[in-house]
Amino acid sequence: MTRETPGADGWRARLHRALHAAARPETWKRGPVLTALTLLLGLLMLLHASLPDPGGLGSLLENVLPWLGLGVPVLLAGALWRRSAPAVLALVLPVTVWLSLFGGLLTDKSRPGGDLTVVSHNVGAGNPDPAATARALTASGADVLALEELTPKATPRYEKGLATAYPHHVVRGTVGLWSRLPLSDTRMIDIMDFGPLAATKTTADKLPANRALRTTVTTGHGPLTVYVAHLGSVRLMPRTGFWTDSRDIGARALGKALADDPSKRVVLLGDLNGTLDDRAFAGITARLRSAQDAAGDGFGFTWPARFPAVRIDQILVRGVTPHSSWTLPATGSDHLPVAARIGW
């Protein structure tokens, strides 16, 4: 004869009371507003790409999409407090949708191997110590290093700090690429259009006009085409809402350049000023895949550096295999550097 513990009896009693409460008709009439909010949350995540985009609100929603999952515990607490069975049951929708969208990012998909380490960093126009940033990036072990938001004053300091480790480099306007391997066939990619923001640019925007380049890295496995890009800034404007015109124009231009590029192996490094969930990048993500999604561990948020909340700095590839992807420690910039190990 077995003897049951008081704890087992306690759990059985609580379960019995919960089931008894759930069976009451009034339990299924409680919390209609909570139930509606829960279903709305799930539908927002499920249908985000189909939602209208007045004032850029659809784009803004997609940039914070992972954080909508925080609504689940809040709604669960409300449902339990109201003892609403429909509200609890409705949580199946947002939980399922969130896991289908982001559940794969919760596991470590990295694996050993790879032939080349690539790093991208928006070094920040207001970076107080470019020399220290150059030392930190050199210590990362990158074979190919892309920098964005270079200024005329800081660029010579990066060139000096990176010269020993990276004998090959090109700079076009605000973007540059440093490499341990030879570079060739470098050209500018025109992605600029400030539009109505031109008259109100911040200090960080008052930079040389060019913000994207294409070059070829000569590797032991053959040529690797590398794009470096810093798409236009986004702004929350009082009259126009979430202003993304400059960025979206650049994204379309970059997407067209990638579509027209016959190269078999391509890497895009840069600050895209948006997450890859944003509909604006459909033309890019249709042709390249994210190293972080394929071989990262977690969300890999990069901005702002003090409390990273979104990943707007990206490494995307075509024709090569990401083996691992990660963020590097903060420098003097407001962005974290991103790195990936790729292989043939």
C-alpha cells in the first residue's frame, strides 16, 4: 500500500477546484474585452505583412514585432485575475504565432568551421575614440571588416588604426571595407535620397553623400562579392508619423542592385536602419538570407548599444554558408558590431 504525500493531495484539490470553476457557465462569460485583445494581439503578429501602412505604422510595428510577445504574460495575468476561460484559451493564438515567428531564434544554431570571419559596425559619427574602436575591431579577428557612418575627420584615424592588420581597404563616402585579402572592382552604389528630411538633418546625417559600395574580395575559394551599406535614417515625425522614405528608397535601390548582380557568392554588411521583419526589405531578403537567423544564438539585438532592443545591423549572404553569427562588445558607438563566420 502506497502512501500519498500531503503535497499530492494539495495539487489534486487545487486542480479539482480549477476544473470545477472552469465548468461554471459564468466563467465562459467573463473577460470579453480581454479575449478580444488577446485575439487582436495574435492577429497583429500573424497578419503583420498584410496590414496597411498609414504614416509608416505598419513598418514601425514590424520593427518591434518580437516585443509583442511581452503582451502574452500581461494578458495571461489579466485572464487569471478575471477567471476568464475564453481569455486563457485565446492565448493559444498569440503564443503559437510568436513561437512560429521567433521560436527558432531561441536555440543556438552555430556550428564549428567556416573559412572567413566578416564583421560589420556602424562606428557612429559621434564616436569619441575611433582609435580604441579600431583596436577592438582588429582584436575581433575579422578577415573582412565593414564600417559605416564614417566622417571625414574620423576616417584617417580608422585607416591608421587598421592599416597593420588590414593591408587592403576602400572607402566611399561614409562606408568602407578593410580586408586581409585583396580587393578589386570597387564601385559606388547610389542609395541616397533624403527627401523632406534634408533641411532638418542631424549632425550624424551631415556626412559625405555616398552610403553604399560594392567590391570583390579575392579568396582562396574564388571571388566573393561584398556590399557595404548604410541605409537612410528613420524618424518619428510629428506630421508624417514614422518617416522611412529615405531608407525605403535605399532598400529598393539595394534590392535592385542585388537582383542584377550575377555573382554566385555575395555578402551584404551594413546598418539597414530596420529589422528584417520590416516589409521594406522584401527585395533584399528575397535574394539573401540572414546569417543570424541561420547560425545565430538569440535575437542578436544591436541598437541602442546600452540596451539593445532591435537588430538593425545585418549580415546577409548568398552562395556561402553561415556557420556562426554573434554580436561583439560595445565600442564608442551607439551600435554593437555584428560578426559571422562563413564557409564555402
